[in-house]
Amino acid sequence: MKLEHTALVRAPRTRVWKLVTDVPAAARCVPGVAAVTPSGTGKYKGSLLVQLGPVRLVLDGDVALTATDEAAGKASVRADAKDSRLGGTVRATMDLTLVDKGEDTELRITSDVQIAGRIGEFGQPVIQRKADQLMTQFAECLARTLA
Amino acid sequence: MTYDYHEPETVAEALALLALHGEDAHLVAGATAFTLLWRQGLLRPGHVIGLRRIAALGGITSTEGGLVIGATVTHRAIERAVEVGRYCPALTRTFASVATVRVRNQATLGGNLAHADPAQDPPPMLIALGAEVVATSAAGERTIPVDELFVDVFTTSLRADEILTAVRCPALAPGTRATYLKFLPRTADDYATVSVAATLRLADDGHVADVRVALGACGPTPVRARSVEAALRGARPDARHIADAAARVDADIAPFDDVRGSATYKRDMARVWTERALTELVS
């Protein structure tokens, strides 16, 4: 499933870059993320709680910063997580691009998400909606953090 | 994979169990929605609290102020209740149009609302009637208008410590007409591709005195079509006027693509079926 999100963050690109490539700091802006701890160079372990009514997914897994190019404002993140209680995995590759917009920065995130197991039962519209909510809150939090 | 099943006999006992087990508890009445989610493996509660033995949650009462329906009354019982037919025949037809008789014999009103699936039938009709739910917690009771109950897919504004105990439908002003239309292009027992509920009252001079329109399956929650209502209120509706008002439904809905149709198709069908519902009510 390919997802595209764009958000305007009211801060200059250098500051947004510093925050989004600091995985533990950026993760604090993802609603539902519990502890994120380093597990190697550019690698982290973390946990994400996603709630949809009575259904609670706890996605435990690894996040890695796989590529960064500050001059071009591009970074790539890979996440592999599973919910061991319900059974299901989520694999996501996210390409982030930061574009100067005067004093602000446009954050573009292109995600390729593969979902297997029970989590897929929700169907694409619901998953897309949940991802949209996460991304919107993420961008708002980045803006607040940098304000 | 098992859970402990509890059958409290009073609301107070059910609330105490809910407080004791917290997030590990799940409330059921007919358990039709729960069984599907459990079999899909999406729910794994340690404790299931069945509400069907609580006598206070059953029964339908007709009052001067309208109709009160207990949370554990089944769809079938509502469909067959004389009081409901007397209150509003369209409400009877709404419940009669849900799924199949086997489902209606088991599924309850409270379960239907608490499950918050956006494609279900009773919510739009209850919104159009101006109904409210009673939410009971250890702190007491509060009421929530049905059009403020739904927050997102499968998500309501009920708090974790609350039980939906009843639905109150207000008395309708004399001359109020109501309808529920369900577009079912696939099978008769399917969820609707779009559904429209509406209530309308014309003043003696032929102007629209009161109108409420709500749609199902047109986004993450059932939705009230306030733009359509605003375009009609105070007007003397003719065919042209109704068509124009129905076209405004586009601003009120946010459908998504699924097996029952693309978002674009659902937008078209929402307009068509809103127009049909309104035409029926003014004819």
C-alpha cells in the first residue's frame, strides 16, 4: 500500500532536518509511541500503540534510518514491527523529503506499507485513514516542538 | 484462546466488573459484532461482560416525551413492537431492513450503537429523529445526542467506564414524516452502499418547518447532512428545490472506496438517494 502525505512545518529546513533525523526525538511526535531505545548505529527498537475502537494493536519492532542526504533534504526510514498478541506484521519504508518554503519547510513523506496477518482485516480505507491521522498529528507535533 | 464470561444482573454489578478489569474487559449484549471481531482475531479480551441478564436494560416504553428503548432490546423486538410502529413506522422499517432475521434476533440496539460501524442502519434514522443515548457510569447518567456519539470508525464518545443503557427518541411534532432508504445493489442482506434517513415537517402554509437528514456508509461515521437541511429549512419545496438541496450533500460526506463502490460513485448515490428520500417526504 502506497501512502503520500504532505505537511507544512513552520520552521526552517535545517531545524526540521535535525529533528526528523533524530529518531528518538521524532518518535516522541508519533502518537502512541512508547519507549524508543538505540539498538545499533542508526537503529532503534520501539513500540507503537494503535487503537481503533475496541481493537488495540501493539506493534513492537525495529526502526532504522537507512539513508540520509542533508544537502538534498532526503532521508529514508525502514520500520519492521509485529503485534504478537493478535498476530500480524507491518513493514514500512518511508522516504522523507524536506523542501524550503520561505521560512517554512514542506515535509513530504512517501510510504510503502506492507501489512500481513490479522491487521489487514481492517481493509485499506480504514488503515489509510489511521495513517493520515498519525501523519497529521506527527506534523503538528513537529511544528509545536520547533516553535 | 479463552476469556472469562461474566453475567451481571444489575448495571451496578456490570460497572463494578468494568472497573475491576479495565482495558481487559469487553462489553457484549447480543455479541454479534464481538463474535466477528473475535473470530477475525482482532479482539482478545481476558474478560467478556454479557449484559443480557440485566432486566433494567430490556424493554420498550412509550411515554408522553417519546419512546425509550433499552440497550439490550434486539433489532427483531424493535421491528415487531407495536409502540415503535405507532411512534414512527419508518423506525420499524429501519430495524426490519437490518441484515437477516437471524442477525436481528440476536443483535441489540445498544450493541449496534456502541460498535459504531458507519454502515449500520439504525444510526442515521436515530439521528434524523433527534434521538439520544443514555450513558451510565458510577458517577451517574448523562445523555449524548446520537449525532454526537460517533467519533470515528468503531469509535464512540462513550468513556471506558460507561455503559450505554438506553436510547430515548423524542416525541415528534404532529405532521412529522420520516423515511429510511437503503441502497443495496448487491444483496438484500448486505450493508448499504449508501443509506439516507430523513424527517420532515411542513407548516400549514407549505413551508419546511423542520427537517433532519442523516446518511450511513458515507464516511468514517454516520453523518448529519446539515447543508441539505439548511437549503430546505423555510423553503417551499418543489422538485427543483429538492434536487438542489440534495446536491449539497456532497459537502457533508466523506465516503471511501470499498467493495460496495468507489468514493465517487457513493457521492453520486448519496445525492440520488437523498433526493428520493426528500421527494417521498414532500409528496
